[in-house]
Amino acid sequence: MNFFKTQVLYFKTKKFDFTQQLIVFKKYYKNPKFAFFDILICFVYLFINPYRLSKRFLQKKGFFENLDVYGETPYRTLHKIISEADLTDEDIFLELGSGRSKTCFFISFFKKCKVYGVEWIPTFVKIANFFKKLFFLENLTFLNKNMFDLDMSKFTFIYLYGTCMEDDEIKMLIDNFKKNVKIVTISYPLSDYDTSFKMVKSFEVEFNWGKTVAYLNVKGE
């Protein structure tokens, strides 16, 4: 990618982020606790770059390829996902690779379901647990472990962003998914990797890098 294209992409991303923040302010800051949380977490991460933190952690673990894998789901996109996929207050939600856990906190503030985030990087989990205690969010749990080692038998709704995952990683991960669980994936249906999965629904979603499709998957027999 040449310098001009890089700059155009950079400014498009910044414009998207700015627009999203205006939407968040108008739509979601009506909830004062969420507003306070979002301002605080943005302030904390002014001093800790999540992209660099993720890259350095992976390097220390011995990874030297595909290091720029960190990404987050915008709140408005997340709202659309859980609405289209019908996340209920009775569900047990899991985000695979929760990062700063903004997804988990958003759901915890606006839904009554139990929410779990699994994240390999301990700094993210420590900060997330600090905010959990600060806001007395009892329906929220963070697990500091590799997602590939997680027992997923109790979860009823799983969110996998995972656009940067390798094919063999996806295949290994979805072997742990149980029957009749809703799984939302971004950019690919799980039926591409295992025919026991059924794609129930698809819909367009938007990230700071562009538009793509989200898929609601269910594992059958």
C-alpha cells in the first residue's frame, strides 16, 4: 500500500471513529453509569495503547507473524449484532478474545444476562476487573486464559470477532462449540469450516476498517 492510500485509509478511520463517538454520546450516554465508564476507560487507555500491548504480548509469547490482530467492535455495531441475533436476558454471553472488554461492559450495562469475557493478556483482564468492581457489575466475569483451553459448555451465546484468525485456528476453536448455541462470527460463516454448523442469518455490519457481514450460526447434530 503506497503512502497516499495509507493516508486516505487513516483519515477514513479517524472520521469513522469520530462519527461513532458522536453517536455513542447521543444514544448511549443517556445511561449515566455507562457514560462514566466509557469516559474513564478511554482516559485509562490514553496511557496504554491496546494495539501495542497486544503486539508486545504476542512477541513475548514467541509469535513473529500476524501480530496486528487486535481489534474492537464499535458500540453501534455491537448493538445491531445483539439485536439481530436476539440476545436475551436469560442468555449466558461469551466474547472470545475480549481485549479491553468494552463489548462485555456494554452488554452488562444494557442487558441483564450473564456476561463473560475470555482474554489471554493479563493487563487487559486486570483493568477490566478494576472497572467491574468500581461499577459493582455482578453479572460480569473475566477469564484470563487462552480461549482454546476454555470449556464452553455453559454458554448460550458466543461472539467471535476473529477476522484475523488463521483457518486452522478457527477449525480448532469451533470443535469446542456445543449444539444449539448461538455463535456470531464476522466476515465468514462457520459452515465454511464445518458442515455441522448452520448459518441462520446474515446482516451487514460496519467497523472502522469498512463494511462486512456478520453471521449467526448454530451447530446442529
